[in-house]
Amino acid sequence: MVQRAPSRLPDRAPTIRELLAAEERTVSFEFFPPKDDEGEAQLWRAIRELEPLRPSFVSVTYGAGGSTRDRTIRITERIASETTLTPVAHLTCVGHSRDELRGIIGRYADAGVRNVLALRGDPSGGVDARWVRHPEGLDHAVELVHLIRELGDFCVGVAAFPEGHPEAADLDADAAVLVAKAAAGADFAVTQLFFDARDYVALLDRVRRLGCDLPVIPGIMPITGLAQISRFAQLSGAQVPSGVVARLERFSDPADVRREGVAIATSLCEELLGRGAPGLHFYTLNRSTETRQIHAGLTVGQRAAAGST
């Protein structure tokens, strides 16, 4: 399996910037915010089942508003104080004034959270709605990066899009936005889900041609069903390749589909690590089983570990 960096520096949790600078391959897990107490219990089961894998960091996505948003902040604080895990706090511009954003950043800092993922976020009306910023808020993720860096020595991550952001004019324009976020102070990027390693490599090529060496961690979603992965791909603007669809459609038993999905994701991870990806970020869907299976099957990490002994 992929080996993570030492879990702690002498006095505090390491920043993602420090882990990547040490050329350690990171492995990280992302959870979505539960809507109720039952969902939160499921989330904590997944966190505890994945904690023994010693991930480099974990994160909880930031809801569009209301109780989901509050739960995200509270869960991130609990991860920082009650587990051995290093949390990366998600923060979006959606529905927030600058003062509210400053307050949330301060709350994270008080909890000892030093890593923040800065996102514009989807429009409050859904991904197909027109973006409207808060009257006293921010319009773009690059502005949020500036704000976070002004407020302290935070390590800031941003989003990247191997197939391009849905609102980007073209792939080159999309790459230019990522480079602008790096210039504003971003330390690393995590990609949206994708299924073809060539899309990731092409994104890196576009960014490097613009003179930017920002580390970009690929985001991987374990496939547990064709309908499920197609829905998430549509929401993120990604495409499910016909070859992936054909492999999944061979099976009618859900257990067989999940096994094939694990095989597909494991192969993608192997290829990405072989092409020099600095780590892997798993969108767990608050489930641990498939993520643990993929993690256990990564022979690239096993070879690297064996070579260091």
C-alpha cells in the first residue's frame, strides 16, 4: 500500500505544503457532510475504519448552507481534536460575506486547523444555476486564497479540473485560472474526479507550460455502481469513458460491479502514481470498504516501501 509521511511533526500536525515538499506521496480521504445524526454516525464509522491507514489528511466537503455547513465546520473541528488525523478544512465563497469568511477561518485556526481548501463553490441553486456572489462576498476562488493567506500562515489548497471547469472558455483558459490561484498563494491543488490518466497528464502539461510547478493531487472516486458514478460525473462536468461503461455493464450482480469498480480505480491509481502524481485523494462517499480495497491493492506503493528498507 502507499506509505504516508510521518503523522506528526514535533509540535504540530504537518501542513500539506510540508508533506509535498518532503516528496512524500500523500494519501487522503474526503467525506461529504451528513444531513442528519444517522448520517453523521455513518461518517464517523468510516473515519474510524480509515484512520488506521494513516492518511496524510482528510477533509469534509462544505455544504451549500444551513445545518450542513455548520456540521462541516463542527466535524472538521472534532477531527482535529479527537483523532490522530490531519484535517483540511473546506471553505467556499457561497453565501458568505468577507466578514463571515474571516470568522470561519478564525474558528478553524482556533481548533488548530492550518490547512484550508479554498473553493468558489457551486451556485446555491445548483450546478446549472447562474453564479451570484454575496453582496459583500467574493466572486472567485483566487480571492478566497488571497483572504486566507492574509489572515495567517495557512497552507491553502485549491480545485483543479482535468477535463476543464464547466464554465471555462477552453482548457487553456482553465489552466490559466489554476496558475492564477497558485500565484495568489495556493500551495497545492486537488482535482475533481476523472477516469482517464491522460486527462490528468494533459492538465499538468498545460500548467507547466505556463511556468507553474503547483503540485496537483489527482482525485479518485471508487466506483460502486454505474448509475452512481454517472451521476457524480455529470455533476462535476466529467465524462465516464465508454471503456469504463462497457466493463461495468458486463455485470448484473451489484457485488461484481463493485469489484470491477475497485479494479478500474486501482488501475487508474497505479498509472497515475507511475506517471509521478504526488499522491491520491479518494472521494469516499462516506464508505470505507472500496477505498480500503483500492488502498490495499496499490502495488506501486508496496514496491516503493520495499525499496526503502
